[in-house]
Amino acid sequence: MKLEFCAENCTKLAWAIKRGIHRVELCDNLAVGGTTPSIGVIRQAQAICESNQVELAVMIRPRGGDFCYSQDELSIMRFDIEQAIDQGIKQIVLGCLTPDFRIDLSACNFLLAGLEEIDITFHMAFDRIDPNYKFQSLDQLIELGVKRVLMHGINKDWSVLDNAVEINRYISYLAGRMEVMVGGGITPGNVAYIAQAVETSIFHGTKIVE
């Protein structure tokens, strides 16, 4: 089982690492679902994670709200990616959608150009994709070189357990071609039950350790 701790800046990093996490998703502004952290925060988090042999992934998202970005916003995101890589970051988290809730291939291609050596996670924007295009979207993410997708399930008011049937359909369809990580309300008290219901071993959350 692999546990990813969703961290708002560096405040609880050392605390979470001592409790056995394997990877950190570093964000700012978790109240809006997470945005890009500052370079100073990235640098400090990188030092903490490297010294403890914990993986670090950095969120690239210029604002809260939807995942439909203007060209100016995409330029900001691309610059932030390059700055993060300059700090030694090898894992990036992002997601771009069109107004009709499909993957924005143009935006993703712009952001990911030349990043073949970088580990990419497509975040929970996946849950907002039109259900009629979910399987097609998984194929598109593979073509883009995305390594894993984070999801909770289309019904945000349900628990991961309630969404397990849906999530398992995607896992079965992927057949190992891309990792699926699940998140949303996962705690030390329920992760073992979720692991029995959802056919993945990668779990994500802000309260995944205590």
C-alpha cells in the first residue's frame, strides 16, 4: 500500500513523514482544492523529502475554480512547471478540461511538451469529465504520457467506497497501463476497508495519517 499525503505548504511535512507516508503532493490553498505553491515552499519541501527518501509531487494550478484555462494561465502554469523542475522536482500534478468537460488536449500538450522524463499525475479534474468520455479520456491520458490519475468517483457526495464500482471499471479498463490513485475522506481508520473494495494500492488524502 502506498500513501500520498496532500500537504498545504511545509507545515506538517516532517510530522507526516514520521507517520509513514510514501509520497507528498505539495499544494497551497487547499480550501479551493489546491494551487501551485511558491518556489520557496517547493525548495524547502524538496529538502525535507529528499533527506527522508520520500517522493515529492508539486501541484500546478494557478487558481481555484474550474479547470478551463486561458492561454495566459497556461503560460503561467508552464513557467511554474519549469521553475519547479529547476528546483529538482521530478513529479508534477495537473489537469486541464474543456468547457464541455473533456480533457483539453491542446492545453495538456502545451504544458507537457518536452517533459517525457517527468512523472505526471492527472488530478481529480478527472471526476468532472463527461461520463460518456471517461474511457476515451483514460486512453488520451496514456497517450499524453501521464503515469497516474487521481480520482474520487463521479458522485462527490458519496464516499470512495460508494464509488468503488465506478472506480474499479476504470482500473479494469486500464489493465495496468496507468496507475489509479484514489482520494477523498481517506483516513488511517478506513484505508484498509477501502483497499479491499477498490482494486488499487495507492491512496491519497490530507488526513491519510494521524
